[in-house]
Amino acid sequence: MAAIFTRRADLFMHVALAVAVIATVCFVLLIWGVPRMNYNTQVGFTPAQPVPFSHKHHVSGLGIDCRYCHASVEIASNAGMPPTETCMTCHSQIWTNAAILAPVRASLAEHQPLRWHSVYTLPDYVYFDHSIHIAKGVGCTDCHGAIGDMPLTRKATTLYMGWCLDCHRNPAPHLRPVADVFDPHWQRTATTPSGEELLSRYHIHVQTLADCSVCHR
């Protein structure tokens, strides 16, 4: 009996089936692998900035307090970015003509602020207040990672709702004395007040922290 399909047609069918199987496997691997590559969360992402500012040098090396540049962090929802005049407080005296600081000098001369690129962004429907977290003893490193050791600022956490809720449902392990909030290398010791003691001291009501209206207003 003569074959219904030619050898060439059989070859095309075999190739098509092989391609379909390979494509299916690749699709499944993408579904499994992409979330683990931080492609969506951008964790580890280091955006380019007008000036390659180093927290490691300024904070850990020189001991500059976070509030020197982020002046509104204790009183406002936004931590704030330093005006050029803050940078030039030091750099009018040191590294004055360094090429790397040319954008800073141009910003001052042209009365135009530096355009820093956000490392962390939140959806418009999410409310976040820096000041209340600081007032309740949440350190900068809890959200920003080891910021004091970063030569260039990178994203350290996902900021997913589940990530925030993990802390809101059990904040005690994340609390520290208010005096130590801005210490990038703070470690809990035997003499540090316990998280439960700090919960009571700061009048934190865990029962309401996970309410939707806390963040979605």
C-alpha cells in the first residue's frame, strides 16, 4: 500500500512536533525561572544616576548621618533628596574640580536640581510614610538593605505587599531603639530591649497594622 504522506511531509511533521515540545518546555521554564531572576522585582537593580553617589564612602567611611541629606525623613512621608547646596557644603572645599562632580557644579551654576532616578517606586494606590516608621524604631536597613555598604545604591527588597505584611504582622524582630534607627551597622545585643518591650514602648497595635486602610487610603 502506498504511503499517504511523503517522506518530506513526515520530516516536516517530526520537526514541527519537536519544535512544539521544545517551545512548551521553554515556556514552562520561563514561567518558573523569570520570578527567580528578579526580573520583575528589580531586586539588585542599580539605576544610573547623574552622579555615582556612594553611601559606602559617605555614610560608613565619613560617618555622615542619613538626615544630613534626607532632611525630611523624620517629619514627612518622603525622605527627601538633598539640594545641590547640601552637596556643595563639602564639595566647594574638597574635590572641587573633580570631573565626576561636574554635574553637581553645573546644577549649582544653572540653578537646576540634579535629576536623581528612583531606586524604589510604589504604585499610586499605596501610601507609605517614612516618618512613622522611624518614630516606631524601624531602621533604614530594614527596607533599604545594607545601604551603608553600597558603593552605588541598588534595590534591596521587593516591596511586594506580602513582604510588607510579613513585617506588619510581626514587627517585633524589626524594631530597634529610636536612637539607633540611622545606624547602618546596628546589631541587636544582649542589652538591647526586646522587640516585645519596644512594641509596648512605641504603643504599636499589631492588631490593626495589617488593616487594608493602613496602606491603601
